[in-house]
Amino acid sequence: SLCFLALPGRDAAAMAHVVALRPQHWQVLVVGAAHASQGAAAGLRRLLRRYRPRVVFLELDQQDFALLGQARVDDAAQQVAPEIAEVLKWAGDSDTGSCSVFPVDRPQLTTRRRVAYRFAAQPWQALRAHRYWGEIPRTRDLAEWLAGFRNDCPALHEVVLEERDEFMAYQILRHLDRRLLDVYPMTPRDASAPSGDGGWLDSSLRKLRAEESSSVNAALRWALDGPPSGHGGLWQQPEWALRYRRPAGPPAAERVLVVCGPAHVSGLVGHLAAALGAGAAPEGAARHFLARNAALLPRLVANADWAWVEGRAGRDDAGPSEAELAAAAREDMQEGATDADAG
């Protein structure tokens, strides 16, 4: 988050907000940790050791992440917020196994320019924003603080929270889609030799555009009129059956962790649940969303055609439910913060 947004919460209960989702085969924990809280960082350290995610998404932009990648792990950990430092230390530990870490936030410069533009267009909101600058009185009611922020500074709320929530959710979806490259590989094709007159490139692009358009239309037919997920309706569409290979069974469960500020939790959870059909989001709406974005997220579309019920698709290894996953994570955060205070 931008440095002038002081998020509420000093004690262990308010330092972190945890929500769990079970979309498709993923176990997703969205952890909102107060950026300057050592207690929240200690809780996250305990959570990482137990949960052992295979992929972690950070509220960090690509430029800052690249700068950290040029430094040693210990040096990089000293340059970022405590919760980010815990993730970097844990991912850099050889005993953690394979864990991928991705930054998903919008470039800070873009956000600052957007803030300056909105304040120039609505200067009266800049006067109200002073109460959210720097340190503010702490409160355990994050929802009340967010409601006040939205009411007093709707333009700033839109730029700093809503736009970035949507951006980060899209980045997470793109990375999840890429993790399915080996599960749903494209069918090999004969490559035509390029001609010297440049017509090969034009014809290839036109062919690709036609294929992607037909794939989207086929996905929409399945989403709107096809059988329920799990009945192979998508693969009955020749555009998909010929373009991708369908595995014999659904992919194994994979643990995902999203680390962000507490103010971003509700927005990120809402976007991810709506896109992937987790939580209380209706499955039909998620299928329609994925179908409309089949050109960008084709493997998420393919992966949606299993009978997913909280990570289960005809298997007995469903793992913990969303409620159990969130409860265990909250216990880790609380106990880690308590141990840090005792130490």
C-alpha cells in the first residue's frame, strides 16, 4: 500500500485478517497482514511453516521485486515490510522445497499518478484525505474504517484499493492459468515454413485470431447452455477437444498463499471467488466469466469442467474445508503473534 495509508490494528486479533477459498483444485489463503506489524510477521512465519504453500503472491510491484532479487536474501529482507521479509526468508530456505513467489501489485508510479490526477479533478477530497495520512487512531473494526474511507474519499478509495484489488486479482488468475500449462497442453501441430514475402505472418495471425474467437464462442456455448461441470461438456466442443489435451483426471490439490494489507482482503477474495466459483459465488457466474475470458485464461476454463466441490472432483483427498482452512490459519497467526510478544 502507499505509505500514507495507516491501516488499523495493533493487537494480535487486528493485525491479520484471514479468508480461505477452495476454488477448483487450489487451497487459497488470503492473509491481510498489517504492513508494519512484527506480530503479524511472526504469525505469518508460523503459518508458512505449517501450511507450506507451493506458490505465494505478494502485494508488491514488479520493479521493487526485481530490485530485491538482485540482493541477497538477508539484505532483501531488511528492505521490505516484515511480512514480505518472512516470505522471502521462507522461500529462500532450501528446506521449504519448491515454492514460487510472484509480485502482483500495480506499479507504484502508476498509482501515484492516478492519485494526483484524481485529486486534481476533485481537490476537495484532498482536504478530507488528511485524516488518513500517517498514523491514525487504531481500531479493531476494519470494516468501519474502510466504510469511512470510502465515504470521505471515494476517489482515493477507488484508486488505492478498488483498482489495485482488481489488478492484483487479474495477475493472480494469470499465474494460476500458467501453472496449468503442463496439465492441459496444446495439441502439437505441423508448423508451416515462413515465406519471404511476409504473408506468412499475416496468415498466421489471422488463423490464430480465428481459432481464439471460435474457442471463446465454444466456451460461451458450454457456459450458457452446456451440461453441469464435470460432465465433459466443454470437451464435447470440437474447438477445445482438438486444441487441448484433456488429462485422465483432475490435477492434485495445490496450496496457494496471498499476502496483502488487511484493506485488500475483501476485494481480492470477492474478485477471486467470482472468477473461480469459490465460496458463496454461484458456479454459473464463474463459468460465464471464464468463458468470456477464454482467450486469456484458457486452462482455467478447461479446469472448470470438473465437478469441483471445495477442491474435490471425484476424489477422496479433498482436504480441509474453507472453514477449517481459515480456522487453522487464524490459529497460526494468533499463536505466532503471542509467541513473539512473549519473547
